[in-house]
Amino acid sequence: MYHLLRKQIIVLLLICVFIGKANAQYKQLYRENHDDMPYYFGMTLAYNSSYLAATKHIRFTQYDSILSVEPGASGGIALGLLATLKLNDFFELRVNPQLVIGGSKFFTYRTNYPVAEEKKVLPSTIVSFPVHVKFNSDRLNNFRTYLLGGVKFDMDLASTSAARNAEDLVKLKKNDFALEAGIGFNFYLPFVTFSPEIKFSYGLSNIHSRDPALKYSNVLEKLQS
């Protein structure tokens, strides 16, 4: 998780430096009336890297068939629409419904009988509904930074699929709720505003549907995204 996050931050900073240098070479202001618009719309394309935080069940040490379990997740691509409402010169309200595809959650188990390592993969397709409040800095030529914070509601469309309901797989709940915070940068170009950003989310819900009869599930108490 941290390796992927570090790569995302480095790529974001390189993009900002490159565009910032190009922007500094020209004094012409682009899209001067953009910040005066009462509302505007856009599209988003993002890479989504998630992680599951696991709390083991209090009886985990009593189960000798499972020696260890580590949850994880692979990244997916998020496609979304963006609607922003201006509240005042510095604050905006933003909604950003997204479809996250191509990602999956998985669990790596070390079993005792037989001694082996098993990986159980749960494919995932998520519809996400983030709502954010943005705090914008003053505009400097064709550049501006912003902070954002808010909440999001996720619905996993794959939770009822046949692949996710196999008898030997951990069951996850369909809905999730999380807090989000992030930072972004507006680059005003001749015809568009390019806004790379990085966000962090913290799941508040326990999405684990524990099954005491399933050895892969009964060793886990809580799972949070």
C-alpha cells in the first residue's frame, strides 16, 4: 500500500512541477471567468488503490488450522462525473459519482493442515458517491491549490455475484461509508482546467459478514476499507 501511495505522490509532484514550469513561461491568463461561474461540470479519471484493515477475532489463537491471515487489495480505474457548486470566493461543494472497475480484494492465509499459503480473491466493481467541500487558495496566474474533505458512500455491485458467493470465500457487505480528505491543484489551460489531486479515505463501517462455520471467515472480526 505504502509503495503504491509513494509512487502516486511522486508522479503527482512531477506533473505539478512540469506544468508549473510551463505555466511560468507565459503570463497570459487562461479561463479568467472560470472562478466566477456559479457552478460547473467535469469528468474524472483516477487510479484507485485500496487496502483492508483487519481486526482478528478474539478466538483467533484457538483456531490452529489458520496460522495467519493478511488482507489486501489491488487497484482499479475510477471513471466519474463531477459537479461543483460555488459557495463563496474560497469554498465550493462538489459531488463526484464514480464507477470503480478492475480492482479486487484478497486474503492471504497460511494454513496448518496442510502447511500451505492460500490466496482468496474477491473481484470488485464499486459505485462510489463522494461529497466534498473544497477550500481554494487565491489564484496565482494560471495555478491554484485546494484542500478538500468530505464523505463517500460505496456500493459493491459484485457482492451478489456467483464469483463472490463461493462457499470458501469471505463474505463482504454490499455498502460502505468512509471519510475522505485530500489536496489538489488547478492548472488553467486554454480550453480546460486540469486538476490532479490525491485523496485518502478511511472506512467507518465493518464490511465483514462473519460466518462462524467458515474457517476463512471465523478468524476475522472486523474489516474496514
